[in-house]
Amino acid sequence: MKLCFYLATKNKNKFKEIREIIGEEIEILLPPDNIEFPEEKGKTLEENAFLKAEYLSRFIKNEYIVGEDSGLFVEKLNGLPGINSAIFSGERDDKKNIEKLLYMMKDLKTKESRKARFITVACLFGKGEKVFFKGEIEGYITFEPRGLNGFGYDPIFEIPEIGKTFAEMKTEEKNKISHRSIAFKKLKEYLIKKAKEG
């Protein structure tokens, strides 16, 4: 039987990206259309990832569910936007979130002062399990958006070794190194190893 899990998200961009990271070996399913996730009330990425997975598990029984939460943490802003990255501007609007962040960082003139990290936490839940997988990547916040690919804060997060923002990279390039890729590759390895053992 093919390995599969339900991804506890309504974000089609996120679903598409995770499906590309995971590849063909594991099937990823979206929640039924009629399910609306409650507001994220956790104080950490781990809590939010678990809350999403646990909520979906009330509707889908005896299956693996994966909740995921990601955040952008800027060093000089004491970790903002952090766990509120998706609604930093007060609404789920990538453009407004980016504008607010760049405005808050306008006095940080050097590259070194614009250090940030992207973190993803995935929570595998169900069948008696609750396991977390984490991915992190270091970078810098650019002075203005660059690139047209990706979503969220991708246009202003530059990877220093490459000199490009996530939004300037091709999907395959981003998916080799991103925070989300690191977390979900760990999850994939875990599920495949478990299937072989079991």
C-alpha cells in the first residue's frame, strides 16, 4: 500500500511546494473542502503545527496527518515576525507583510544587521504517533523585493552563499535547500524507514 498523509493546510502554494519536495514515493492529500481551520493560537511553531494536525485528525481517522508551521525570524527585531509571519500586517497578505517588515527595518543599513532565519516545523500525527521535524536556513533580508517566484517572504530572503532570494530561484533550486525542504525530507525518511521496518 502506498504511503500517504493528509496535509493540514488550505494554502495551495504550500501544498504544491511540499508535494514537489516529497516526490512520488509518498502521496499527499488535501483536507476536505468543507473544513476550515481555526485561528492559530500556539506560542511556538511546534504548537501551531500540532494544533493544525490534531484539528484535522478529528475529521479524518486512522490516517497520518501532517501539520506544518513556518516563520521568519529577524535577529535585530527580536525574532519578529516569528510565529505571526503569515498575518504580520494584520491580514494574510504577502505584499503587505513584506512592506511592513521592510519599513520596520529601514534603519538597518548594513547587510550584517539584516540577518534572519526561516524555520519550518512539521508535526506528524496519528496512528499513535506525534513526531516533530524541523528545518532551518540562515539568510539576510534584502532592501527591496527581488524575483517573481515563490510566495510569502521569498522575494526578500536572500541566501548568502548563492546571492539570490528564494523568489529569484527556480523551484527545484529552492526545494534543494529551503527550511521547508529540510523538515519534510526528514519526515519522508522517517516514514519510508518506518514502512520498511513495519
